[in-house]
Amino acid sequence: MLKNKFDSEAGFGIIQVLATLVIASVAIAGLFVTSYYVRQKATENYHTRVAILHATEVLEKIRWFNRNNEGPVDVTHIPGLAGNVVIENRDNHNLMGIIQNPHVSYGQVDLMVAPYCIYDAVTVEVTWIEGAEDSYGETDNKRRSVVLREDYYRRADIGGE
């Protein structure tokens, strides 16, 4: 009778408890790694969106200064097209980007539109160094850039018209 009482006791053994702890630890570690990765990607996407906004601002300035569409796009007289920009300001530490001088390709022809309609292709590039510090204190400096292009169409001067 006493022997049956000891044999019928059910419960958790030390092996079962240790196995449960290992499984729970691996699951929690996976959650932390995933949340860290998601935070890094969200920050990188935020920096990309800010860089796109800066490049769009430059293209809008060019459009404004050339709004009369009286000839080739002129970017030489427009102030503030190139230089340093703030991508992010966190804890009084600025992540800086650089806007390169806009590149203009003059006199492009798009035969799908019309042979008498030419355009100037303006390209703006914003670059920055993504300095994400990982959990071990190491910095992964990745060079990131955004390039936007806008075409400014104008009527070609067809000799004598």
C-alpha cells in the first residue's frame, strides 16, 4: 500500500523544469532579437524618408526658380541647393547628411512624347552614414544614399518657329 502511494505521485521533475526554462529562454531571446532588428529597420526607414524630403525640397526650389520654362534648367543661380542637412536630431546628437550639387542632363529627347518636346533631367543625391550602434557597443557605419530625378519638359526650338 505504501509503495503504491509513492509510485502514483505525479509532479514535475528537475529535468522537466530545466527543459521548460531553456525553451522559455530561447523564445524570449528570439523576441528581443526581433524587436531590436525591427527598431533598427524603422530607424533606417525614417532616415531614408527624411533624406527623400530634403531631396524633394531641392527639386521644388529648382522648379520654382525655373517656373517660367523659358529654356534649359538653370541651377547656377539658386542658393542653398547643396550642403549639409540634419537627418535626425536625437539627444542633441545630429545625424548629418550631404546634398550633392544637382546634376543636370540637358536636351534629352523622349520620342514617345514627341520629337519636338525635349527635357532636362535633374538628379539630386543625398548621402549619409548610418551609424547604428549595436548591443555590443560596435558601430556599423553603412553609407546610405537617396537619388531623386525629375524631368523638366520644354518645347524645342524648331528652327524658325
